[in-house]
Amino acid sequence: MEKTILEIQDLSAGYHQKHILKNLSFSLKENEILGIVGESGSGKSTLANAITYFADIYEGHILFRGKDICHPASEEKRNIRKHIQMIIQDSKTSFNPSMKIKEYIAEPLKNFYQLKKEEIRKKSIELLNMVGLEENILERYPKQLSGGQRQRIAITRALAIQADIIICDEITSALDVSIQKQIISLLKELGQKQKLSYIFISHDIALVSELCDRILIMYQGEIVETLKSSELKQAKHFHTKELLASVFKI
């Protein structure tokens, strides 16, 4: 049986004293792909931001491998971010437009592992191969890449850091359907090979049901239902049924 890698206990969080998340509790297993689905404004991205220290935590606990990581010291926070990485919807905004891709991938290899120049290039090429990209992309700038290529590079950076958990916040929503399927297939493959755990956030319940082991349904800052992907037709909450009705005939 897989161990719990991340546990959220009675979490309330938001921004500037405005509570958006209300007493959330759930867990993520090692090697699990956990989907979080809800309409815009349901609190999905705030949850991702709370786990990665970009939102304010008012109450509750976040446990990583059994240790509470809610309010760490700065050095400890840096170490936690090595283990928990987030990829966002608009990958373009996460890149420095003046940095070549080789610099973007090299940055965590320098910061966390103090690799030498020749070791960094070798590792960078290895990482690109893992996400299906060619070596020549290292000399390009972000604006020269397609949306799908940028998302693959963002995944590469998380792999470079050797994260245990990757939070994917609407990372396929700006991509066309064929590229979405490629990214989903890549995430599955990497998850199996690298023993990764994912939190996959989306408004698209059909897409999430293809990728994820379990699905949490969020509505107005709360988790209103938790289901295995294979049990979606057994949904009881009205909002889950609304989400399903928008994409499936039920």
C-alpha cells in the first residue's frame, strides 16, 4: 500500500485576510495522480498557492511526509520547494524572456546540486530527452517555443529539481486538444518512471478523469465530494453532477 506523502488538515487560506479556502482536508499518496476540479473561483488555484507559500494560511496544517510545513523558516522553505514544485497555466509568464532555455534548466541544477558546466549540459540534454524535446532547443528563447514546448520545459525544470510532488495548475487549458493529450501522456509516463505524485488542477472533469486516480470536487472554497475516476457516475453532489453534465451524457 502506498504511503501518504502530503496531507492537508482543516486548512483555511486566502489572501489579505480574505478566507477563500474553508477547512479543507485530503491526502495525496506516493505515486498518485490526484485531480482537483471546480469552476472558476472555486479555490483550486488558491489551494495550489497555499501549498507552495503563495497564499496566506490562517488555520490548519500541511504535512509533507508527516512533518508540518505550514510556517517554515526561510532555509527550510527553500528545501520544501525542492520537493514540491508547481507548473502554472501560462507557462510564458514563468520564464525570464531574456534567458535562453539552457539557462532556465541550468538554474536549479546550479542552485541545488552545484553541478559543473559540462555536467549541467549533459543533464539538461538528458532531461530534454525525457520530455521528448531536441537538444537544439537549449539555445532558444521562450518566445521561440510553442505553448506545448514551454509546458514541457516547465516539466523539465521540476524534474531537474527532482521534485517528489508536481502541482499542475490548469497547465493544459491554453493548449489545443492534440497537445493536451501529448502532455497528459507525458505526465503519466514520467509519473511511472520517476515515481512522482501529482496534484492536477483543472476545470475540465473529462480530462481529469482520463489522467487521475482520484478526483476532489471543489465548490465555493470547499471540497464537496471525493471520487475515484472510475466512480464518477456515482456522484451525489449537485455541483459534481453539473460538471459531468457539461461534458458527458448522464
